[in-house]
Amino acid sequence: MSQPFRLNRGGRIDRHAPLQFTFDGRPIDAYNGDTVASGLLANGVTLVGRSFKYHRPRGIVSAGAEDPNAFVQLGHGARTLPNRLATVTPATPGLKVRHVNAWPSLEYDVMSAFGLVAPFIPAGFYYKTLMWPRRFWPLYEHFLRHAAGLGHAPDAPDPDRYDHVHAHCDVLVVGAGPAGLAAAHAAAHTGARVILADEQAEPGGILLSTCEHVDDQPGPNWADATVAKLSAAPNVTLLPNTTAFGLYESNLVLLAERLITDQPDHAGSEHGARIWRVLPKQIVLATGAHERPLLFGNNDRPGVMLAGAISTYVNRYAVAPGSRAVLFTNNDSAYRTALDLTDAGIPVAAIADVRSDPDGDLPSEARAQGIPVYPGAVVRHAHGGRRVAAAELCSLDGDPLGTVECDLLGVSGGFAPALHLHAQARGPSQWDPTLAAFAPKPGHGIHPAGAVAGELELAATLRQGTQAGATAAAAAGYSNGNEVEAPGANDSTQAPIQPYWLPPGNLARAKPQFVDLHEDVTLDDLRLSLREGYESIEHVKRYTTLGMGPDQGKLANPLATGVIAQLLGRDPASVGTPRHRPAYSPVSLGAIAGRHIGPLADPVRVTPMQEWHQVAGARFENVGQWRRAWYYPQPGESMHDAVARECLAVRRRVGILDYSTLGKIEVTGPDAGEFLDRVYTNAWKRLRPGRCRYGLMLGEDGMIFDDGVTARLDDQRYLMFTSTANAAPVLAWLEQWLQTEWPDLRVYLTSVSEHWSNIALAGPRSRDVLAAAGTDIRLARQDFPFMTFREGHVAGVPARVFRISFSGELSYEINVPADRARHVWEALVDAGRPLGITPYGTETMHVLRAEKGFIIVGQETDGSVTPNDVGLGRLISRRKDFLGKRSLSRPDSVRPDRKQLVGLLTDDPAQVLPEGGHVVDAPGPRRPLPMRGHVTSSYFSPVLGRSIALAMVAGGRATLGERLHVATLHDDRWLPVRSCNPVFYDPQGARQHV
Amino acid sequence: MQFYSLPNLIRRGLRGHRDWTPAWRKAEPKPAYDVVIVGAGGHGLATAYYLAKLHGITNVAVLERGWLGGGNIGRNTAIVRSNYLWDASAHIYEFSLKLWEGLSQELNYNVMFSQRGLLNIAHSEQEMRDLARRVSANQLNGIDAELLSNDEMSKLVPILNTSPDTRYPVLGGTLQRRGGVARHDAVAWGYARAADALGVDIVENCEVTGIRTADGRVTSLETTRGEIRAGAVGLVVAGNASVLASMAGIRLPIQSHPLQALVTEPLKPIFDPVVMSSAVHVYVHQTDRGELVLGAGIDAPVSYDLNGNFRIIEHVLAAVCELFPIFSRVRMLRQWAGTVDVCPDASPIISGTPIKGLFMNCGWGTGGFKATPGSGWVFAHTLAHQEPHPLNEPFALDRFTTGALIDEHGAAAVAH
Amino acid sequence: MLLIPCPWCGPREDDEFTFGGEADIPRPTDPDALTDEEWADYLFMRDNRRGRHREQWCHTAGCRRWFIVERDTATNQILGASTYDASP
């Protein structure tokens, strides 16, 4: 195709770099420098989408991020990008662009039938119907859901990855239009570190769209020169294609930088994005303004565009968006568009101006060029179907002024500052009657400059930008005395705008007038909303879905404020605008997630023996961040087989467990014993050095928080073991008490979890293995009794050996420096081989401890369990206070029917109870059925040759031996059980003392 | 009240929808009411509705500081379920769920309650145990609950990443088929309209500035629109409970935190149920409009500020991209926050107070939306009878003295 | 995001810190002497103030020291920080 609408001169496109992309399979010729939108327009493609609700034909409205219509799907497969705006997507070779939300084609969309029933499906129609019959709702919903939605999600995982950059600077300038460039230049001149971010591919903003001059050169040339200067400055970081999408407290600004590629295999023109977290000292906001659309009948027809966008397409992209134009305005700016069009050889058939006497410089010039100007006139409605064909003009009183043929209808309802970031930073704004829009109130820490501050004149904008840049730099501590002079531009006199919100009387009643093009919210919808009492701007938004589309109502909201104010007869200031929420422009989830996915989602912690476990064929489980050996299946073994083998090995011979994940905290200082007395339920001061003791730690609410053994290393030094999962919380908890409540205690806490690996030898032959591995510690029972510890060497490595047991067997827990742990582990395994040493994992550890009735915090307990509940009341000291003690005497803590730890034995010894299954007295079909408790742990015990279970049962300890029933989870059956003492194996504890 | 129906929609549509009347009156406050409810959110409006409907008490005002439904009812992620662990919670949430099932018809306002099923994911052996425990309890409490394997999860939501190679693989989960989502704003509007039709005064832009008492009994409220006498007062002000209670000299076991949520741009339908994971702190579903709605965990610091910490959003989105790798290229459209009042046991307070005639319904934490109908129902009963209904008796303020907490977060049920 | 002014390390992003709740809730010296109501007040009841709020923070990923921050909970504006030694 030959680009019939390409102007033969001008523009910033590179005519030496032609390229081709496709739209719905149709090849589109364009140039480097085009956007998808300008490429489509150059080829006469004006129908680009269908509206969200009524599926009306829609065209390109703007030349930027505010477009409500131009949503397309880019690329295909895993790299497809749904709902991208054609107006901001650079045209790249081979790019595949498809329409969204129309079927079977954009031209013939069956869902446009919704337009026929539009009178019966106004805003919120679904609240009033689709209620009967009740069971049909899923059907209705299915239909609604499939009618809604825009693009399609990719069908495969994202092959791209996304980086985050953390940056600091003195001055962040958002927006590189005239104000932003001037501000960046002025700030950089002081030596301040400046970041200048702009959402477009090329900095320059409005300067690239108009023919105005700066410093006696064409605007684009001045912009290029300024950008070149800034690029060369070492203290300036220039970020094009970068949208500031969120401004948060502490001046945190988030930028999304689009990374553009022209590689065809990337399907979309973006290959990812980079998120910048910037903490600037000062912020200059130069985010510009959005032109407001105007209301008239069928104001959504393709070919109806913002006047400013027409200028952009003509001047920046050398594209004629139409062949004969009508302009409709209430301010002077559309006259500039008229002159641009005329200059490009596109006839302007009429300018309808709401104002009765437009007499500024620009209107005069337009008149001088012979453009027909209709003062006091409005467009009543647009003719045409898939493209505007004519504009019907009338006076404000409704007198017909004729129908003017056109295929381009440019509108300008004035400009609304792009306050989004200012508002996100909770900067206050005020209604500015000269703009008929909200503008920022000055003096709130952020420096607005240019159109966002309500300044629409170029010369003043440049002055304001320069001033803002210098002020911001000074506030950040930079001022070199010789301020830069503001660039100069011609001051023109502009006549004031005349707000025009809705057509007077019933001017355009018969045709829909769209306030929000994306959401298909019409003037009638707003009327209905107000009529039904949804008057607050937030109610209007939620009831009509005004501004809730992917364009976030950038064009619709400023218009709606004025319309609602006029409908209610109120001051627009009191109507307000919906809260501006991040993101200004949508940002991909993957970009925000960054690298924190896959293996980097959370660190994986492993012990020094990890490789050994892998070689030994271990299966692993996640325990918090740790990856722990779960069991070691031998070839052909099921998990059940492997665990049974491991369990019996420990009970009959010897097993070895990597228990390095346990938390270890050294508690040192003269008051260490006193400190432990306060945090543990039992007494510690009199524990002799060399001895160990099991302790329970409670929250102040009296509930078990953690448990573990603590050893007294010497007079002023204790080593505390915590459960694996609680290592960090316990340390934090202890530190908090120590620092905030008991700073007088001379105690120091040091986490040594990572420094010491812990290897548990368990089983009747463990003493023999330890001896065989070589140790200078005397192992005889009388020399090294149960619940003591010794320091010495194991396999030549300095070691702390604890005679403690979580299996109920003779057991040694051997702590060695982590860097030697693998050596010691292998030495023990070698030494134990003749004795049948068997590595065992966490599952076997759980079975062994359950056979002994030992609790696991977090499995038997759930934050609502006291020591007494699990039968550990004997560990509660009556002679001292400790954290949580007072809570144990509250009425609920002493109820006799609290849930208590018991054992459960099934009638059928082969039946393993489901963990989590609830326990009842009498099964039955009644619901709710009173429950007594639940199964916390349940295993097949190989040594007992039957199943065992631990359970928390209300009043259970007093009624041991009673008949209970446990519910199955999947098949509605009941398993008969009897309660029993929770210690199933070696109840006297003889085996650990041998 | 104008009846909402398809025939009426068509009939009025033919007349340009010009004769619809306001859903609720813009009432001026009267000097005195039998019952004044502070807070025109979901729970407050539901309370007023049931007071009028079931207890015949229609001399009722609902006072709202800002615009009706502007608090958490308009900010939540709209999830409804009843699969709570402890009996007290299970009973009140299930009661509420049953009310949800007929709510559109009850109010003659389509709240678009969609029982599309709700999945909870387990990522560890202990989580599987905890979920199994909850399923068993739910089943015996008469609440539908199923324990699912990894494969079954995968069949229900094919786009869920159930591969064993992820950092925290999906081991299995639970399904409550009757769980789902509703159109949150419509709940507030539907209750407002129905309550208004029964004579309740809904007074917007009326901020309570003081609570007056005499002889240990509440007498009136000072407001920005004058003093209003009240026979009984119900404070239903999520995100502000401590502030209001302090006006009556009451301290609450509540801390207020920002809770953030976000939506993406709309997409064609890609999955049906609600998917929640407490381990990675995320819940996600797709709205009827096609947007993905995502919720996060709460910000740690106490705050009434509605600027949540963006780190939380980053974490949520990382978790979502892990669970749903195809969402990575979908874009976040809007993020926001609400203020949640969290009790130490993650369960609410629906209770009388030391001051006679003053009642509180607060502390719902992150889970209040789903309870809206049930909460309003029991609170109306409590206000009408000046004593709790058996369903809310366990949620008394004095449980923090006796220790009879209903610890839902300690017990595996995710708190949302 | 809050910039927390650690008295030892200077202002740092809140990611490095752990929030420790309301400050100035001293543990009763003799809990056994308290009524259940008094104990509950210490244990659970909070001012949860909207406005000036004294609270505990720990620089977990830094110096690991606890200190007190004063912050306006309505705006998140930080009004000051003090160490336990210096606090009244």
C-alpha cells in the first residue's frame, strides 16, 4: 500500500527507513518513527476497535496515552501483549497488530447488536434485572463475561524477564515537553543530579506537534538541541519511553521504562520493561494536560479526534488524518489545528466555535486564511457510520446552520491538567475557572510547571519550567548563583475559553453522546445515575463505570466533572473528580514482579549436607525457606516403605539425621539465667553448666510459641535451640523484650544457626557409631548421661555433643562448625556402615517423635494451646513470673473442657487416621455435628506394627480409653477409635537413658 | 420502592428511563431516633435493613461521614466464602452465605452473587494438614468443602502452575463450590435502597464528632449536622472503630492497617473460580468485566493512611506470576487500599460495650465483606433485643478478658 | 514507602525494618496482682490512635536495634525518632 494519507513533506518520521507491520493480517506500510496509530492513519485505516459495551465502531482519538479507543493486541503466543494502545506503540517491522473485542471481524461485529437494545441496557441495567429465575444467574453471567473483556492473555509463560533499578537523584523531572526540558536544563545547570523521564519515544512533547518557535528556531529543533545538551551532561539521566506511573509517600516515584525492540521474533514491539524506583529529593511535574472532548450526537464516530491530536499527526508524523475537516471548539487551540491542516493542504470546511465572538490572534489568522468560522455554533451531531461523513451544525439556540461534509471532525473542549501524579502525592487542587478544570494548588513540595500547572502559553511555560527546575535544584541544595535564562518564545494573546459541557436543551437528544468512550458511558447514563441518587462523583463512577476502563478516564473524567456539575446545578469544584489512583498508565505484572519469581521468589536455604542427601536419593520437602531431606527411598521403595525402613533402623540399630536447620541462639552475659527465667515457663538459673533442659516459650497470651532444648555452656553462656520455622521469630521476640522492656539485663543474643550444623545420631547403636568415628569425649553412660552436653572433638573436628533425644532412643546431637559438617557427617556414616547406620529424613523424625508423644509446635499446637493442654503443665514454674503466665489463669485457660493432647488408636490397626480429621462422640448425619477435637498427627508405626495418632480432644485427658469416632475427609465414613495416653512407645522413657 | 425487573426496565426504557426515582432519599437528620447506626457501609446498611424488616424498628438513622459505601464495602475484593475453621466463625459465615444465596431477590437489587467456587492452595505439608483439618470441620458443620489433590486443582484451573518445579509447589488445596464473588458496591446500594423503602433515614455527609452518655447509658451523638438523640447506637465503622470508640472512652483490641488490592485491564474470560494462597499472600479472581482482581496481605505498620506500601504489591505480583505465569504480560490498571481493623484473633467484635445502649460491630479485619448480610442480621437482632443472638455471642468484647479467643489466623484459615 | 530514621544508621527504606506496635505499653511489674480486665487491657487493648502515634521499630536488616518512632498515622508523616536510652 502506498500510504495515501502520508503528507509528502515534514514530520519526524524517517522516510529512508520504511517498514511494514500488519493489522488484522493486512500489511501496513509505515516509516521508522511512526506509531501504529500514525501508520494506520497514513494508510487510511480509521476503524481500529469496537467499544466495550455496545461494540460501536471506534477510531483513533488521540496521539498519546489518553486514548480511550485504540486498544489492540500485539504479537501472538507467549509474547503477545493484550490491550496495548496503538497511539503509543512504535511501529516496528513485522509487528502483528490485531483488533480486540469484536467477532468475527472489526467491520462486521455480531456483538454490535447490543447497540440495538441500547435503550434497554443503560448504566447499571444489570442491577435491575437478570435476577430470575435465581438458578439462571450462572447462565446470564457466562454471557456477560464473554461479551465483556478486551484482549486475550498470552497462552504460555512469559519468556521475558524484567529488571528493577533503584535510583536516587536530586531532581526528578516528569515529562519532557517544553516545561520539562526547560526545568531539566535549569536544574542540571546547577550541578544537581537530574533524571528526566518522558513517556514518549522522543522527548519534546507538544513542541513536536506544533509549528511554534523557541529561541528563534522551530520547536522540534530547540527540543533536539536541548536533549543533546542534556544527554551530554554527566549529571543527567534521560529516560525516554518511560512513564512515571505512581508517586508514593516519601517522594518514591515509580517509573516504567518500555524496552523497545525491532526484532520480529519478539512479536510485540516491547521486549519487556524495566521498573525504576526513584527517590528524588525534589520533583518537577511537567506532565502536561489532556484536551477535553466535547459532547454531541454520535461523538464517538471514527474520524472524531481531538484537535491537538490532529496537529500531532500532521506535524509530527506527516499524516493526514482525513481529507476534509470540521473543527468544533470552545477555545483558541483548535484554530492552530486549522492552520496546521490548511498548511498541509487539507481543507477545513468549518470551525464551529461555542464562543460568540472569537477574536484572539489565532482566530483572526484562521479567518484571514479564509477558513469559515461559525461563532456561537456547536456540532449537533455527526453523520456517518463507520466513519464520520458530515457534521450537523447549529446555533446554541438550536437553529440549524447546515450540514458540513467532512471525514475528520476535530474537537477541543479546553485542556485539563494531567494532575494524576500530583493527586497521588495528595497534592491539593482547585477549580480554575479560566481553564474550566482542576489545577494544582501551588506550594506543596512538588513543583508543577507548564500545562499541568494550568499554563497553556508556550513562552510562559518555558519560563515556568526554568523557574521550577532552578527552585527544585535549590531546594535540593544546589545553586551556583548564575541562573540560566528561560528560553524565549512568542507570546500570543489567547481569548478565554467558554466552558461547554452539554448541549443546551434537547439539541442532540436522539443520538447517543458519549462522555466516556471506552466504557460507553453516555450523557443519558449520567442523567440516569443522578436521577437515581448516585450523585457523588464516586457513586457516578461506580454506577456507570465512568473512567474505569484501561484508559482510566483520562479524557472522560475532566469532562464528566463539568457535565455533572451542570446537570446538578452545582459548582464543579464541589463535584470534584474521582480519586486518581496509580497506575497512570497500566504496567505489566511481570515488570512489577521483576526478578522475584522462579528460583528467586524466595531464597532456598540448604545445609552443608545437601549434596550428600541428593546423591543418596533423598526426596525433599520445603520447611519455611529450608529444603530438607524428607525420606531416602531406595530403588523400588514407596514413601511408606522407606519411612518404615528408616524408623525400624533407628529403633533397632542407628539412624543419622541432618538437623542443622534448628535455630540456635547463644544467650550470654551475667543475667542470661534471669533472662531465660523470664522467657521460659520453667526455671533456668540453677541449671548447672554442662546440663540441658527442655523449655517452653509462651506468648503473653499464654499460648505455646516455641519449644526446644537449651544447654548451659558455662556460667554466663547458654545455647538455645529453637524450632526450625521459629528461628528468626524467636530471636526477634527475645531481642524486643531485651531491648525495649529489660534494657537493664546484661544479656547478649547471637544467632549461631548458620554457624553450627547439627547431626543427630539416634538408636541403640549410636554410642558405638560415635566412638567408631573417633571422639575424645568419654561416652560411657555415667560420664555423659542423658540431658547433658560435652565439648570435644568428633572425627577430628571441634564439636559440641548434646545427649538429647527427639526419638526416644539413645541419641547424640553433634554440633560442628558448618564448614566441617559434611566431613563429620561422612565420617559418621562410614563409621556406622558396619552397624547398619541409616540416614533418615523429616518424615521418619515425625513418626519417631509421635510414637513418643512429643509435640511439634505448629502441628499439635496452633496458637490456641497452653502447656497444660499438651500435658506439659509440669513445666510451669509457680515460683517465678514468666511471659504469658498471667494469661494461664484467665477463666478460659482453666476450663476443664479445653482441648487436650491424647493418643488415638483405631480399632483396625492397619487403618491410618486422616490428619485433620475431626473427632466426635457420636457420628451421625446431623449438621452441624458437635465436635470434640481433631487429629493432629497420624502415622503407621512400624515398631508397633499398627497405626497411631495424636489428637487434641476436649476434656480428653480425663476420659482416656473412651470410644470416639474420626471423620474421613473424602467418603463420609467414620473410623472408630479409642483415646489413650499419647506416649505409645517406651512410656517409661528407658531407652533414651541407656 | 420501584420494582426492578426486566419488564420495568423495558417499559421505562421506552420512555427514556426518565421516571426512575432515587434509590434512596437524601434524608435530613431528625433530632431523635430509636436506633442510630454510625457508618453507611455494607454492615451498617444491612443492620438498618434487618432492623426495619425483621424487628419492625423503622425509626432508624444511618449516619455516614462521607458518601454511602465509600469505606471497605467499596474497596474490597468481593470474595464470599464460609469455610472457616472454628465453630463460631463457621456458623456466622455460613449463615451469611445462606443469606447471600437469596440476597438479590430479597433486596430486589442484583448484587451479582456468583458462586463460581473458591480454591485455597496449600504449598507445604503442614498447610495440607491445616487445610484438611478445616475441610473436616467444615463438613461436620454442614459447610461444603472438598480437599483436592494437585491434579484436581490443575483440572479446575488449567492455567494454574501446578508443576513441582516452582519455589513453593502447589501440593493440593480445598474447594468450596458455594464460595464466589459479588458486586460489592451493589450490596451497599441494594441494602440502602431496601432500608430506605422501609423508612430508614440514610444521612450522608454527617460525621459523628462525639458520643454523649449519662448514667452509663448512651444518650446522643454530636455530629457535624447537629446533635442526634438515640435510644441505642450501633457503631459500624470499619477502619475507624478505635477512633469512634475512644469518643465513648472505650479502648478496643484493634489495630488498623492498610490493605491493598489492584485490578488489571480487562481480558476475555480465562478462569472461573477464586484462587487464594495464604502462604504467598494472594487471592485472585476475574470479574465479570474481565479484569483480574488481586488482593494482598496487610501492611505491617498501624496506619489510617490509604497509601499502601508498594513493596506489598511487588510481592503479590511476584506470587501471582509464580502461580499464573501467563499473567506476567497482563497489566495492572489500578491499585488502592482500604483500612482494616484487625483483632488479635482475626475475628470480629459484635457486642455490647460497658456503656448501655452502645453496641459495636467491628474488627472484621480483612474478612468483613463476605459477612455483610449475616453481620447485619445478627447486629440488628442485638440492637433490637439489647442482647446478642447465639450466632454472635462468641464474638463478645469480653472474650479478650476471659481468653476465649476465636483464633482464625493461628488456625490455618486465611484471614481474608 | 516510609523512610524510617534509624537513630544509629540514618534514614532507610521501611523494608529493612520490623514494626513492633504501639510503644509505651510497659509490662506490669506484678501481673499476678492484676485483675483479668487489667491484664486484658495490657495484653490486647490499644489506643490505635489516628494522628500522633509512638511506636516501636527494629532495624532488622541493619543494626538490629529497637527504637521509637513518632508518626502521624493519618498521613504517615514521620515526626521523629528516639532511642530507648533517651526516651522518657
